[in-house]
Amino acid sequence: MLKLIKRAMQDDSANNKIKIAGISQSVRMVREPAVSLCSVFCYTGGGNSYYTPTNRLAMAMLIAIFFAMSMSAKLKAQTPITFTASSPPTLTQADVDAELAKHTITSAFTAIIADDITIIDNEAFFCGDGSINYYFIKASHLVGVIAPKVTSIGSYAFGNCQNLVNVSFPAVENIKTRAFNFCRDLVNVYFPSATSIEQSAFNYCQNLVNISFPLVESIGSGAFTGCAKLESVSLPSAISIGSFAFNYCSSLESVTLGAIPPTLVGNNVFGLSNVLAENITFHIPYGAEAEYRNVAAWNAILTDAEGIEIIPETIPPPPPPMRIQHIIIKAGSLTIKAGGGNSAPIVIKVEEDEEPVHLQLQEQQMEIATPKE
């Protein structure tokens, strides 16, 4: 394979700027989808082209090899790296760079965020400055994030980390602008405490399929734009949804909402003129459809929708029958009548100057006991 590529490159002109670096001898197969990564490796704008090959076949093959190397790295055992802050509780980009400098990173790693960190600063793990080396160190190898105590994620904090797959933020409340934009391999997201998602926070996360944000109230404009594989969304607490929040979500089929219709900012939440609504089934609680129909924008969306599914009203089961096991009669009288037969009622009387009578009930029988002297 390498000989073929090099021979093809030798046929180029003397001005060919193709560079080969670190191509593994183990690569045996090239698949067509690898060419889709050309924008990552072939920057030709601004007069600072990294590669300008005249032999496009050779370039495509080179890209395929880099693609195969990247995917191979993600399948290796993930190395955990713990990130600490020089000035807690905020983890900065300088802190991240300092920690990465301690390691020779050649395979996938998961970032473990220390417990004393509650804020991940703007651009802390940002992978989009245009530097090829920077891209490889951060984006190609960061595949997971576990942050048990973090409550806020800054703007662009994980922007363009294109191989990031899993993130767990159980305490996060606020996800800021473009925090995960262009994380194209992101699949699993865990945000059970989040209450707000800002503008373009997850735009072009092209491998998200199912998302659930049980407490999120505010969704910013373009929050999930370009999530082409997104099929199911659950936002039962949503109060406001920004314009184009789900634009270009061409696979979206299911949206679950709460009893109160969220305010829609603009007429384009589900694509231009909400055109995507015709493919979506909306799931709303029992008795809420009338509320949605009373809002013109929602009435139009539901009219065009693929369908409306009513979430059944949850009626709690009746409590189990109370079972009396012990009765104390201090003064007065108690009449007990059996549930069947012709038995005469049992009347128990206790005078004020007498000792209390204790009734111990067991199964279908009643035992009468007086305190022992």
C-alpha cells in the first residue's frame, strides 16, 4: 500500500507539497468514507495550504490511512488521565496543556476531572485552532470525559474534539455556547442535572441518536443544528426552545415534551418553517393537547406533525388496606361486629378506674388480653 502511494506521489510535479508522517505499516485496507475527512487534512485557504497535491487519488489514499490510524487508536484500551487545576475550582486551557505535556499520548484517553473542579473554563479542551499537531494530541485521542463535580461547562470547552464519544457530567447545570460543537463522534451524553443548554452547544454532533435532558428548561438557538442522526429527544421540563434548535436534524422522529407548551423563539425550531415537523411524532402528557392547540405556533406544528402520542396519566396504585394489630381501650366502649354469619357483636367496656384492655389482632382472629398483675 505504501509503495503504491509513494509511486503515485512521485508522478506529481516538483512543486507537490504532500507530506507523509507516521504511516503505520499495519494498514491493509482503505474504505471510501475516509475521503470525507479531507477538510481536516487538506486546508487550502488563506494562502497557507498544508497540502496541495496534484494527484488526487494519492491524496485520498493518504487520508484513508490517517483515518484508519485514528479509528484504530479509539479501539485500543482507554488510558485515564486525571486533570487538576492550578487554581480550583476552575480548570483552564493552561491546566489541560500542562497535564498533557506530562504524557506521551499515542492512543485513546479518557479525561477524569478532579473532584475539586466545578467549572471547566472556556476552550479548556478546545481542538480547533488549525494546528495539525494540536488536533492530533487533543481531538484524535480524547474519547471520554468523566466530571463528577463539574457544574458549568464553558464556551467551546470541547469544541471540535471530533473523536469524543462519551461524556458524563452528573452535576452540570449550565452548558454554554458551542461547548461541544463539531464533536462529530459524540454518542453518549449524561446530563441529569442540566437546566440550560446555550446556543449551538451540540451543533453538528453528527452521531448523537437519542438524547434526554430531564431538567433542562432553556434550549438556545441552534443547540442541536446539524445532528443528522438524531432520532429521539426528551425535554419534559422545557420552557423555551430557540430558533433553529433542531435545524438539519433530518432523522428526528420523536420529541417528548411536558404539560406546558414551551415558548418557541421564531418559526424555525424544527427547520425552516418547521418543515421537519411532518416527520416527528410528538409525545405530550395526558390532558395537555388542548394547551398546545391554544398556542398558534404549536397548533401549526402539531397539525403538520407525523403524529401525536398521549403519554398516559400515571395514577398511583391504591395503598394496601390498613391492618390493625393492636388496640388499647383505656376508657369507654368498643363494639366489634364480625364480617359474616349470625354472630352477635362483641362489646368491650372499660370503666375509667379499670386497667386498660389490650386487643391483639392476628390474621382472622382477635385475642383479648388484660395486663398481668
